[in-house]
Amino acid sequence: MIKSRLLKPLLLCLLFSLGFSYSWAQDKTISGKVSDAKDNSVLENVTILVKNSNTGTKTNADGSFRLNIPSLPVTLIVSNVGFATQEIKITSTDPVSILLVNASSTLSDVVVIGYGTARKKDLTGAISTISSKDLNQGPVTNPLQQIAGRASGVSVTQTGSEPGTGPGIRIRGITSLIGGNDPLVVVDGIQGNMDLLRQVPPNEIESVDILKDASATAIYGSRGAPGVVIITTKKSKAGKTSLEYTGSTSFDVIPKKLEVLNATEWWEQGKIWGVPASANHGSGTDWFDILTQDGFTQNHSLSFGGGANGFNYRASVAAILQKGVVLRSDFKNYIGRIQATQKALDDKLTLTMNLNSSITNTKGSPQSVGRAAFTSNLISNSYVTRPTDPVYNADGTYFTDASVFQYINPYAVSQTVINNGETNNLFGSLRADLELAKGLTGGWFGSWRKVDANWGYYLPALSTVTYAIDNKGVANVSNNRQNERLMDISLDYKKKFGNHNLDAIAVYEWQNQTYQGNFAQAKGFINDIATYNALQLGDLSKVLPGDMSSYKNDRTIVSFLGRVNYSYATRYLLTLSMRRDGSSVFGANHKWGNFPSASVAWRVTDEAFMQNQKIFNSLKLRAGYGVTGNQQGLGPQNSLQLVGASGITYFGGQPITNFVITQNSNADLKWETKYQTNVGIDFSVLHNKLTGTLEAFTSTTKNLLFNYSVPQPPYPFGTIVANVGSLSNKGIELMLNYKAIDKKDLTLILAGNVSLLKNKVLELSGSINGVPLNTDYVPWGPNSYLIKGQPIGTFNIIRHLGKDNTNSETVVDQNKDNIIDQGNTSPDRVMEGSALPKYTYAFTPVLTYKNWDMSMLWRGSGGNKIYNNLRSSLSLFESLGKGNVFKSAVSLGLFTSKYGSDLWLEDGSFLRFENLTIGYRFNLEKLKYISGLRVSATGNNLALFTKYKGLDPELNVSGGNGFGGDGGIYPRTRSFAVGINVIFK
Amino acid sequence: MKKIVILLSIAVSAGWGCTKVDETVYDKYAANNFYGTAQGADVALAGVYAQIPGNWDGVGYAGADRGWYDLNSMSSDEQVVPHRTTGDWELDFARLYLRQWIPSESFINNTWNWLYKSVFTANLAIEQLVKANADPAKIAEAKVLRAFFYYLLIDDFGNVPFYTDNTLTVDKIPQASRTEVYNFIVTELTANVDKLSPTRGGTYYGRFNKWAGYALLAKVYLNAGVYTGTPKWAECIAACNKVAEGGFALHAGAADASHPLGFKYYELFGDVCPDDETILAIYTKADVVGRNIFTIRSLGGTDGTRILGYGAWNGSVVPKDYLQKFDDNDIRKRQFRFGPNPYGPQPSGFINYSIDITSLDNPGAAPNEGARDQKFFPVTPSSSGGASNDFPIYRYADILLMKAECLLRSGGDVTLAANLVTQVRQRAGLTALPGIPTLDNIYDERGFELSWEGHRRQDMIRFGKFLQAHGLAPAADNHFLLFPIPTAALNTNPLLTQNPGY
């Protein structure tokens, strides 16, 4: 008790310093004890505050507290770091026993549903929630890496590990062709595209909610069709200051290298295939090796915050620093954010402000270089460069070969090309909620986001790139600005009467996104000193059309929406929502669309007749149907016939600006709509040891926006953006979580999920302006097509047979007419699967033992095919004279091929051991300044099981045009990281 | 409650005030407003001419690759791009030369799309010029341009979709027979050429003046037999005579040491096509208006560096059989490069091109195989992406040979025919042919005079030579006289009928 006596004055000082006044004139004393609900252990230092007063105390080492109050009844606010804050009404002076529940477990109980929150048990739609403790750990550079494999129906794919490139995400498959498949990202209420994720410091994420079905996403109407990712960042808790540092450093290596011929093998083959001796420059260069290095990724974040009754703030700074495994590919991202909440007007008004600024610096490896017949990223150019070519000439200049058409020396490119980008992101928001009457809250929310992306590029003649040599150096700068504003006004009414529980909200929303920018370029520099920093030093007499340009376009969306959540006796739940959206990008008479949804749920275990059964600890059945619109992927101005500039024409004896009609216009453009039905079961059995969710859904996208092929004549261009076809997706998703061991010192949770997905193109033909459009077998990737009745990206391909006596590839003549027809609908083509995976799965076990914790992520997908473009270009000896081929080409012995056959089509299934994290939490009771310390080690991409022959089977599965092929990727790294997390007192 | 009502009404009025979702266009012009002005109408006409210079993606008449020019030149006996043992060049160029092309070839698709986009542009210009009550000469000019595109369409594809109104939907645009379109072209030209300006050069350089209009009409009549089965030799002669009224003469052929190829003759293919002989030219300024890649594409890499200062492409070559017909004294043979330099010392880095080509596709030709062509000897600005040589579409030497051919074919004045041919030969440093020229003499002379100018396929067809074996190309089936309608066009328009044999 000595301690307690010492503590009291200290505590008083603290309270005073925080602006509390303490009154000694008390006439009633209440007392009690606070313990952890999990194991009943007592909790020390818990803050106890009397609501609407300045009175408070903290618990002693035995968890007890005493507090003098003027009168009863009172409401106590009991809060402690890591636990959910509780309000407890005290009506007598009898000692109370208070159980605090771990914050993370209560957090998963509250789900952000868009324009509000709901308790998980009241949900009627399909929503996955991942709380901070379940996020993937390690050298995370993008929040999506933290949720990979953590939610069923959500596919996160990372193509290569190029610094600064984030993963892609698809929620319940590909439901649109050009309308947009990227989900809406909502960060603390601010809506944005995927690039908004870059502004979120990974360590500052409290939870991620993913809205999957239409009844959940319909509230986001036009932008919700591809799903919604809602990120909630950490907030400070009242009565407690915090200071925390989290950091990690990883060492990144390339786990797999593609085998090309070395110099000796190249010349052996060269002699066989008649390569002229003049093409052999006698060196021995491993181009891949000299273009790669060990990479490093660092991640630091420092956050602090605090709060008192009615006020709290949190601030953080974060830095993500990446040095890529390919020479000169670096990325740095610095983020600062501050968030403050203030209550006023007798707690009736709550103001929340958010300010976030980030700066990213990119040193990019050139994305698109190479010879006319092979344009790829820089690293893939290392494969096609002859191993017998030296890096340097005898005089120290970079080697180049004038007898090869558009030769490039990839090392020279890596050393001399400058491609620097800086992006400044700024977003701010203000939310004001005012309690107008009991249960009725009026809200105003405004957010403003500005992104300035500035790029400088310099391609010197030294780079050996023909275009640069022709122009004696090319420099350009481009500046692109995004200005996104959103405002909404809402009214929320909550009412409980008897067994009826009602929560209704009505919202008006206005948003505008403006995109503008400019580009300037100069050529002909006498030296390379100023690079892109002084365009005026170039030869201005060489300024050409296209060397300068600017643009501006915008999109406005106006919405009216409403939602009613109604429950009866906690057992029967109903959600209805309706949204009416208008978008500027559509034709004059088609701007508005209506998007309703309805869903119901039944908490079966709350029924009286279920009280005696022993199987289910909880069981809920859900069903929902909704309509969502899509337009975000559609650029502005497509509905209009516009005139733009296109270079120069010679007329009347002089060159003048040439004006052209820029596109086929379609005044009938309208909303693409998705109709989705979802049914689900949430259950908990075996004394809550096994919990799970099983869902099934079907969705049909109608009025599919697409670049439909139209006949020339009469159209001046070959495609038009129109709403014609339809697309279907069906899926089943299962998530299971099994607490195999649940003891005080040892816990083992086995969790995992499986998703099955079936995609089908229902219709691609229809009519536009009353004229039939005949669009089927639309090329959608290398040998992949959109075919009615098949999944998108179906490989319809000619089958490999062998080779003829001239070593030319032979293929199967399916219809035996002695003609190999390579047309899109050719009878010689056969369907051989799709580029879309049919299933994805993940296994995420977590083991804790005393202070140790270990978690793993195993993730896989399969049932898809990949067309290995890179292998097809690097397997034919016809190009040996100017380049190199894979070692595997030797056994094939093909000189040339007229076909893109299934010889290059490979199984894309894989299983990846993606993450292993082992952590240790130190016991630090005795330290003066540190309350928590955890160190961890993470291995990423530790093993990959696949039959795929390319660098990595995890490729672009965006569903967009061109997916399903592998034209060479930036290597996917394997990384080893150590991390530290310190919480200061 | 009062508070609530106020707040609600603020919210509602704010909402009502902001329900506008009209689209604002900041960085382009709305087509209707733009073309409605007099200036817009002029620009619409200029826009049609923008279609003609050759450029990347196979657009334009001549100058770049994979478009109309390659389709009509590589399919003849005058040039081919062989695949190389060094791995360069796709095999589709060789397929053109070998008459093995298929409907999905890029050349065919590009040509079709270019021509129909050109027809759209011409229709647009005519519509706007008429609306703006423009100068009748300008309306006539746009109509002649449209006739020019339709002439190129029937020449390559036979029966083609025909429309003159951009608002028509595809079901209203039937595939018209070659004869129907031919009749339209003749009617349109005869009604409009006299309205065109007679000005040569200056503001009419690169444009259809009256003389270019008649040259086009002469070309259409010259090939009438191929298009409709009914020759129009007399009409062709009459049109040629009309061209002659323009006061054209053959440009001097004289030796000129200042020209890299040694003769003034090659000024015809230089920076500006001289308007004494040139009737219609394509203005070219690399990277600004079109480009001319023909010499750069032909020369070998190091030869380009040596002569021009940048790498050349080692692409197109002249087949041996074609080259060997040239007389050694013919100044037009100077356009070719093969063997050691006969005109002076052999500079260092000089590539000795062999006249023989061993293989076009598999394994391909060795790097130095095949004679090269420098007819369009690069003029500045130029780079490995192309030079700025203008390109003659019609010139007077062609008109003289056309008239001679018609005279011979129609039993006209053979002495006059011989005289016309002699004019062309003497300018090239050759003597007159002994006696009256035969049709084969005319055919060969056209080959000498007009090589690499885009006329060869049409000439070979008219003279019945197209399907015969030549060089490395074996004889071909009848159906190759027409190109197939491209696969992409058939896919999007089910009303189209493919040409027989494809």
C-alpha cells in the first residue's frame, strides 16, 4: 500500500497537468476492482473517469479503485490501453467488479459498413474484416500486402517486386471489362482509387473491412460495384498518451533466374544455325547478373497521440525506403499524418479532422525499352542480349552494334537513363456530427485530395538507344495533377422501441475529380549535364508536334442515398438501401442510375427452440440482393464527338496544325450495372473453438461497358465504347478458424480460406443505334479471347505438333483442310483453359507460446493458364544472330514458328510460402521508459511450388486487356527482415 | 425541432443546387461547333490531306512501312524485305513477295483502315464545306480526294463498301461492285476536276490541282479494263492530253556532281519534288509531316552510319531479276547499291552487297545479301526514323508512258508512242528503242522509270505479269490479283463478302 500512497499524489499531479480539477468535497465513495475478462487477472493503472465531470482515478496494483463522488447515480468510463473502453452505470455504493475485454477482440466485433458502423453480429451482407493483429507482417510497402490471403473472395496479386509498385486486388473476380475492376478505397471516410493506399502508413492501420456483396457495397453505388476496401486507421484513446516506434529492415534477393545460353553455348548454337561470325563479338557477359544487385527495404514509423475527455489526437510519420534488386530502381515514400477529434456543445457536436501528406520519390528503371520486335522492361532486355557482346568497347564507351536493328546495351541504359518521379499527396477531411435530437444525428463530411506527380526523364545518346542517338539526347518533364473533392451531408436516426431496433441514414453526396497536366520535351543536347532540368538547353529548332501538350478533364458524381437497418428481437435483421447516382461521363439522357439493395439475416441460435441444442454456439443465415453501377473505369468525354489536334498537316503551302475527330463517340453511353445475389452462413461450433463463414454468390453484369469492335466503314476508328454485353460470376467462399490449443501459455490457431470462382461471358453482341454489333472471339491477351459462354481470357489456341525438316514449328490442323487458319474463330484453334484462376486458397496458422509468437501465410491459386510470351520470343533460333535464347530452346531446336501455339501455354497454378514471422515480446515491467518491446524476424516468399517455367506465376490477373501473358517481369524477391516495435511510457 | 427543419432545408437546398452532372470539355472542341465555322471547313479539307503522308502504324500513301505502299510494292517484283540470318525482320514481308499473304496480314488491315478513315475524313470535309457554302473549288477538291481513296480501294480490294454520308449506319453501306464504284469515281472526277485550281506548286504543292485531277482520271481509265472488263484507252489518252495542258516537262537528267547519286534526275525524289515534272507530291518532313524511310530501310546498318551518320535498317532489297533488266548506262541504275563501288574508291565501312539473295524466309538472307535502293537519297531533317524526301504520286514521265501504252493498245499513233518512250529513255541517258516499242518495252520502261514509286503491282496486273513466276517467287493462283478483305473487317461487318479464293 506504500506504493498506492505514493501513487495518489503523482496521479493528482498528472490529472492537474492534463487540465483536470480535483475536488475534495465528496460525500459518497464507490469502489471496485477491474480485471481482464479473458483470465480474470487484475488490471493495474486502469483509468476510471466519471462521465461529464472532471473526477477520476486509476486502479492500484491489485486492480482496485476508490472514488469519491457527489451523488448517485453516475456513469464511469473505464479505459485501458489494449482494452475496449466501457461505460458502466453505478447506482449504489456496493463494490463493483468490472471486466475489461481485449480491444482487438472487440474491434472485430464492430464492422465499418460504409457511412456508418455495425456490430458484426448484426451484419446482413458479405463483409470480411481483418484487424491489425491479423495483418501480414514484415517489410510491408503497401497495405494490400498486409491482407493478402486473409480474406476469402479477395485476391491480392503482386507481379514482381519493383520498388514502388503495389499489388493488384480483385474482389469476387472480374465483373467488368473496362468499367473498372479496382475496388473503391475508403480511408477514414475519404474515397479514392487504389493509389490512395500509398498514403496509408502500413503500421497505422487499425482494421481493414472489405465489402464484397452488392447489399454491402450498394451504399457506395456507382463506385462500389467492384467491391470496397475500407481502411480505418489507429486512433488515440482518451486518458492515455502513447509513443510508439515500429521499424523493419529487409534484405531482398532474387530467388530464381531464367537460364539463357552463355557465351560458349551461344556460339556453339550460332555455328549450327548459320549465324555469321561477324555477330560474335567474343566476350562473355552475364547481362542479368550485371543488371541486378541485392535489394534492401526499410520501414520506419513513429506515432504518438493522446487524449482527454472530449479530445484526442494522433500523429505519425512513416518512411518506406526501397532499393530494388535491379540496378537503379529505388523508391522512397514519406508519410506524415495527424488526426484530431474534439467534442463540443455539451458533447453534442463531434469534429474530426484528418490531415495526411506524403511524398514519394521514384528512381525508375525504364519500363519500355528495347528493339522494335522486343520491347519490355529493362531487366527482360538482359535475356535477349547476346552473351558474346561486351559491355564496353576497348575505348571505354558502351558497346553497341550498328548491324543489329535498334540494338540497345541494357547496362548502358541502366547507367545513363534518368527517370525520376516525385509525387506529392495531400489529403484532408473534416467530419462534423451533431446530435440534433435524441437518436437523430446530422453529419457533414468534406474531403479534399490533391496529388501532384512530377516526372523527369532523360535519355542520353550514351544510352545506345537509337531514338536517343538520332535526337542527340531526349529530355522531358511531365506534371500531372489530380484534384478530388467530396462532400456529403447525412442524417442518421437511431431508435429502439421494444424489440424493434431501427437505424436509418440518408445522405446527399457530391464528388468531383479533376485531372490536368502538361508535358514538355526537348531534344538535341550538346552535353548531358543538365539532363531534364533545363529543356531550353536543347536544340529548340527540333521542337516537333507532340513535344508539348496539356490536358484537363473531370468527372462529377452526384448521389442521393438512404439505408435502413432494422432488427427485431436481435434475431431478425433487415437492411435496405437505395442509391441514385448521376455521373457526368455518360450520354446526356443516361446520366442517372438507381441502385437498390436488400438483405436479411436470421440469428438462428437466438431462437428459443435452439437453446437446448449443443452443436451450435452461434448460427446466422444471411441472404441479400443488390444492384450496383459502374463507371469509374470509363474515362470522361467518351459520349461526345470531339475535335483534337493530331500533329501537323501540309496545306496551302505551309505546315499547319491538323485537327481530327478524336474518337468514335457514343451519345447512348450509360451505367454498367451489376446484379448480385449472396447467401451466407456464419457459425461457431465446438464451444466456439471452430468458427467459420460459408458464402455463395452469383453476379451478372449487364450493359457491359466495352470497346466494341465496329466496322470501318462507316466508323473512322475500329472500336467504340458502348454498353452491350453481359458477364457472369459465380463463387463459393469458405473461411475457417480453429482454436486448436487455447491455454494460458500456448495457443494455436489454424485459419484458412478457400474461394472458388467461375466466370463466364454471357453476351458480347447486341446492337448500337439499332445496328447489330457482331463482337465475339475478341482478342483479350496473347491467344486469349472473350468468347461467349467461356470465361474471359479463354485461351483459344493452335496446338503444337512438332517441327518440319526446316525446323519450323508444325501445328495440328484440327479440321484437316491443310490450311492452318489463325483467325480468331478458326476451327484450328482449341480452347485450353482460361487465364483466370478457378480457385484461390490460403492457410494462416498462428502459434503463441509464452512471449513467443509465430505466424505463417501459405497462399496459392490455380486452374489458370499462362501464355509464356517471353519463352516464345526466346526459344526460336531465327533471332539468335541478334540476340540470345533460353537454354531450353536447344532441346526444342526450333528455327521459326508462324504460330503462337500451346507450346508456350503453361499451367499457372502455384502454392507460395509467402510469410513466416517469429516474434518475441519482452517483459519490461521494471523499465522506466518502455512499456512494450517486441522483436520479430520475417521471411517473405520463402518457397514457391509451381510448374510454371517463367520467373513467377503470380502475374497480372487484372482481367484487363492483355492479361494472361508473361512478357517478362521485374523479379519477385525473396526477403529476410528483422523488425522491432517499441512502446514508450 | 425547428433546428432540425432548418438544417434539413439547408441540406436539401444544397443537394438541389448541386445535381448538375453535365460534362464540361476543357481541352478539345465539340465537333459540331468546330466544323460549323468557315475556318473549320478549311481545316476539314486540310485534315484530308493529313491522311496522305506515310507514317507509323501503316497509315498514309507512302513514306513509312506496313501500309498501302508496302502492300502494293512488296507484292510486286521490285522489292522485298527478306528475313535475315541475324534474326532481323518478320517473315510477313517475304509472304507478300511470294504471294502467300493471308487475310490477317497487318499490311492489308492497315491499308483498309487507312483508306476508310480517309473516306470518312473526306466525307466530313465535303459535308462541312457544303454547309459553310465554301468556295466550289474546295468542295471539288475534297470530292476528288474521296474519289482518289475509292480508286485505291477498288484497285486493291475489288468490291468494297461504298458510302458518302458519315451518318449512315453499317447496314446502309452495302458492298458495291468494283464497276459501280468505278462508275462513281469517273462521274465524280469528270464533274469536278475542271473546278480545281490550275495553279502548279506554291499553295497548291501537295494538293489536287486540275492537272493532278486529270492524272488521277487518266490512271482510273488506264486500268478500266482491269476494273470493269471494258478498257478506256481513248479516254485515258484524252485525260493525259489534259494533263499536258498544264505545261509539264521532264525534269533534267543531267550529270550533277553535287548530288550524292550524281544526276539532277534524282532531284525528283529529293526535298521538294520539282514542279516542272511533278504533278502531285506528298510533302514530307520527318517527324513533322510523315516520313520517308525507303533508303534508310534498305541500307545496311554500318553503311547507314557511314553515309548518313545513323544506323540504317538492313531491310528492303531489289530482287536480282528486276535489277538485271536495267542497262548499265541507265542513270536510273544509280539508285541501286550492290557490289564494290563502281563510281569511285571504296570508302572504309562500305558494305559490298551481293546481288544474289539465297533465302527470303528460312534460314533467311545473310546480312549483306541483296542490292539496295537509294532512289530517295535521304534529305534532312533525317534520322534512323526516316528522312524528309517528298514522294511523287504522279509525275509527267508516268503520263508520257501511260499515253504511249494507250496508243499502242488502242492502235493509235505508234510513232507518237515511240517518241514519248524515247523522251523518257533519253532523259535517263539511253538511246531510242530500235523500231516501234512493244507493250513489253513499255512494261519494262515503266519498271525502270517508276521503280519503288508504288505503281508496280498495278502495272504488273494490267500487263498480265502479276501471277507469273519471278525471282524467288513461284507462279501464283488467280485469286491473288485481289487482296483479301481483312479479317478484322469481316469480323465486325457480317454483310461483307470475302474475295474469292481466300
